[in-house]
Amino acid sequence: MASPATFEFTDANFETSAIQSAQPVLVDFWAEWCGPCRAIAPTIDQLATQYQGKVRVGKMDIDRNQKVALQYGVQSIPTLLLIKDGQVKQKWVGIVPAATLKQALDSVAG
């Protein structure tokens, strides 16, 4: 389902893979049963491929990884967080147009 470039975030690797990442990070909080999550999945995979080496783009399954989702106040999915230098720079809830995400990624990719 996911592109090989799409990173899989978990409760166990989130601190080192997202918060401490040298690259900006886009995290998609999702679940298998979520229709809007499945709808935005191709966009996330495309961005992961397009920004490979510049931005770490990945997904976190909230059914299997609830700790981080709770920590960041994820109440609806999909929720996307853009993290840079350990800080959440932007948060989106729901389906976000690819152009909006690209603009945000371009602004942090440097």
C-alpha cells in the first residue's frame, strides 16, 4: 500500500525518527478503517517519494500506536503534523490538498 519512501512511525521510534530528526518531518496519523485516511494515502506516498532526502514523510497507525497520538492531541484522523527542529510547525486535520502540503514542505525543506 505505502510507497517504499514512506516511513513508518511508531510509538517506539517517534522520538528519534521525528522529534530528533535532522530533516523536517511530515507525519500522517491514520487508521486502516478510516476512509479519508485511505483517500489521502496516495498523496502522502507521492510526497514521500518527491521529498525523499529532504523531508521524512511517513505514517503512524493510531490503532497500533496510541501513545504519540494522545501526546499530540490527535482526536480526528487523518491528522498531519509538520515537525521541524523538534517543534510542530503546522497541523492539519482532514483531507488536505496536495498543493497545500507541497507549499508547506517547500517552506521547511530549504
